[in-house]
Amino acid sequence: MLDGNPDAAVIQGDLREPAKILADPGTQLLLDFTQPVAVFLVAVLHFIADSGQPADIVATLRDALAPAATSSSATPAETSSPAWRPRSRPFTTAASPVRDNEVL
């Protein structure tokens, strides 16, 4: 779908290593961090354990942004509630199980 599109790039990275993502040639080619850009961390941070330093990941990405840029994250609100349990199997059986990120 994106093959041949000069305005798109696909990079392979690990969110736990945000500096590598920011330094990737594909990232550098398309994003000018002196200009406002948006970073969306949707449905990923709750898979990073506290030992993975999720707040530091967000800080690294946020600090790379220009002053008028924006960032957003979204995670499940209550993963421990009874209403969540029937829908939680894919998350709780993942290689890095879902957890609440209250520190962010």
C-alpha cells in the first residue's frame, strides 16, 4: 500500500528504544522535528512494564518535538474491572501482558 509513496516510510523498531526510532534514517527523512509534528501512542504503552520505563519513553519522544508539536496516548481505562475481563484475553496472554500505566 505504501510502496513507492515518497511521503511514507516503514521502520522497524522497539518502542522501548525511542532514541533509535527517532534516529532511524526513515524517521529523519520524513519528519522535521524543528516543525510541529504529532506523535500518537495509541494502544501500546499498556504493554510496557514499569521496568521498561514507560514515562521515560514518553519523555524522550516528547522532548524531540518542536514547541508547537503535540503528542497523545491512549490505554484501557480499567483493565482490572469485571467489565474488562471478558475482552481482556488477547491482552493478558500477550508476550508482554497489558497493565495499567498510572505513572504517565
